[in-house]
Amino acid sequence: MQRLRILATALAIVGCAAVPAAAQSARAIGTVRDTEGTPVRGATIRALNPEAYPAEITSTSDNKGRWAMVGLRTGNWRFVVDAPGFFRSEGTAMVRVAASAPIQFTLAKDPGPIPGALTPNVMQQINQATALRDKGYHDMALTAFEDIRAKNPRLTSLNMVIGDIYRQKATQDTTAAVRKENLERAAAAFAEALKADDTNDRARAALESARAETAKIP
């Protein structure tokens, strides 16, 4: 009987100790759509909080653009959304234990290089490379885009496309060294885009973001 009392007391203590941790567990839900309101399927949503454990949680949007995450620590989280064929979207939101309002992201489509300024042959090559990117064949797309850029150095806008693909690869890498390498290559591409046009605010923001993400990797 004495042993049973001791066991019951120990279980009660463990149960009480678990309450604060459970109270920290929250969830986040939302949608991803394009600028026309069409749901974006297959978007990668990352929640980042260096003070939480785990510090990063990932979700993917379904065919209605919906996504959900559980097990987040209450507090402010930075959300980063990527999808093939779209520019990246980022934002900060408060996550609470109580039901939080859905977090909605709107992605702008990446138009790529300006049509009409390219020969039909080069335009066809870009379309083929873009198709590879949109299907998730990142390595093949990078090879194609980098070959086009090497043969057409005036197409500096390709640096943004290449940089975005390297960042997408980084989001899918689980090995820290490989992820860091892809982010460094993304930063180099964004730096080239900024070198060609120092008024390119998107290139500047993307460069700073890629460098910041790289610095967080041990």
C-alpha cells in the first residue's frame, strides 16, 4: 500500500510538471492564394522562432491552399512561404494557445524575363527551364537557367530566378552543410542581380534574407 501511495504521488508530480509545457503548445492555420484569389497548391510554409524548440516547423498547402501546423510555442513566429513560379512571401504573426485567426498569404507570380526582348530560341529555352522548375526538378532547372545566363549575360533578371531556386532547394534540405551551400549560392545570385541594378529592392531584401538564414546555420 505504501508503494502504491508513493507511485501515485510520483505520477501526480509528473502530471503537474507537464502542464506548463502543454500550455505552451499552440497551432496555426491559414491559406495560400495568388493575387487573383486562386488557391496555391504545394506551397511550402515555414514557421521560424529561434527561441522555440523545434525552432522551425514546416507545412504544405493542399489543393485548396489550406495549411496547418501544431506544436508551436506561443509567441511571435516568422513565416516564410515559397511556391514554384511565385515570388517568396514573408511575415510575422502571433501564435496563441486559443484559436488564432487564420494566417493568409498572397503570392505574386514570377513573370520571369520580359517577353519580347528575347529571340524565340532563347525564349523557348527559358520556357523549358521554367517548366522544369515548376515541376520541382530544381537541379535540372538550375543547369538550364545557368547555361542560358552564361550565353546571354545581359539577362541579369535570371539571377533572381536562379537565386529563388537555390532558396527552394535549401528549404528541402535536411543536411545543414548542404542547406548552407544552397543559401550561399542563392545569396551570390541575388548579389549579381543587385550589382546589375542597385535599385532592385527585391534583390536587396532577398540577399539580406538569404545571408541572415545562412548565419543561423551552425
